[in-house]
Amino acid sequence: MPNEHWKNKILITNKFESNSVLLSNNSMGIYFEFKPENNIIIHFKPLNEVFKNEVFNEHKGTLLNFERDLIDEDDIEYVLDVMSLFNKYPLFVLSEKAEVAQLKKLIQLLEIEFKNESVSYVMLKTILKVLLLHLIRYQNDGFLEQDLNQKRVFEFLELMETHFLNETNTIYYAKEIGISSKRLNQILKEKLSLTAKQIIQQRQITEAKRRLIRSEISTKELAFELGFDSLSSFSRFFKKYVGSSPSKFKNDSLA
């Protein structure tokens, strides 16, 4: 993969002062804050969010930021586990000596590969996956109870990830969670600054981009797989959010 392509998908830095260093809104971020007492405070930035302002104090740490499609290339169980990691709790503290040492080693390996002149995209993805799997294990072991609304956000995101190809109506998700559509949108606006419909549409766009680039599917087939009743309605939808037609986006991406 050309360097200019993967460098738009992942960023690792030790110097940042604001959210402006992040990639797109469709990126996920982790800030590893290294404390003198050999603890690591791990801050998560889920999709559609930004880091809290206190993250930008004078701390020593490493920022890892990557586009969502880096995990979309793997199986759905892994994707759901990663989504869970980012949405369960905004941060947690790692203090067990062996876990801290293991995490520091993985971060170092990721940084070394990222800065390597002959960097391998496959190697970057592999180290990132190992790092995320360790974080999933650590978080599950020490998970603190979330507030109710945060749980509902996670329930919605998990349901949406599994059913967005067939279910695009807010009512379906609200019913599954056991609250009204109005209440679901209130919670999502509070936590993610987006409505359920907006999040579903964003997921449709991400999936459309991924399939256009990585498969031989026709635009018409893709439109129906994403739940649109016609090619023209899908094309209008795609152009509204991406700025170009599906076919032009595909041609430009593969050029």
C-alpha cells in the first residue's frame, strides 16, 4: 500500500495540543498517559467524538489515532469488541506491573514500525490488532459500572453495527433497547452530538466506501444491499455526504 494512503489512516504522535491533530470524524483515538508511578491512564475517543479538554494538559504520553476502516477489514466479532472497548468507558487506569510492561512494549513496537522508512501496512495493522486485543482483555478484567445512558449508547451502536444493512429506522433500535425514539435521540445527541439516523447514515457511507474500493460489486447492487429503493436515491445520498458520485469515488480511489 502506498505511504500516502496508509498515512491517512493511522497517526502516532507524542506531541499534540488539541483535537485538530485527529484524523477524520470517522477515526478512533486512544491517548496513553504515562504516570510517574508507572501507571498508564488510557483515554478513549470513540467515533464522532473528541478528546476531553483535560487530555491536553502537560502530560507525557502517546496518541494513537486510526480510521475506522482499519478494523472493518477484519471479522464482525472483532469489530464489535473494538466498538465495545471505545464505548464502554471513556478511560481506565492500568496499574498491574506485567500489563503496564506489555502495553508499553506494544506501543513501542507500533511507533517503531510507524517511523520505519520501509514501513509495512500489514505489520502496522497486525501490531495494532494485538494492542487492541490486549486492551479489550484488560478493560473487561477491570471494567467499572457505566452510567445508564452510556450503556444505552453502547447497546445502540452494537445493534446498529449488526443490523444497519436491514434496519435504518430509529424506531427499531429504540424498541430493541426499550425506550422511545425521542429518548434514544436525546441520549445520542447528549453523548455523541448526533441522532440515530445520522449515525446510521454515517455507517452506510463508511460501508459504501469500503465496498466500492474493496469489491467488484456494482453500484446498483450496492444500493439495494444498503437498503435504498433505487440507484438514483443512493447516488443522491452518497453525493450529498461524500461530494462525488459512487462511480467517481471508486475511480478516484483506485487511480
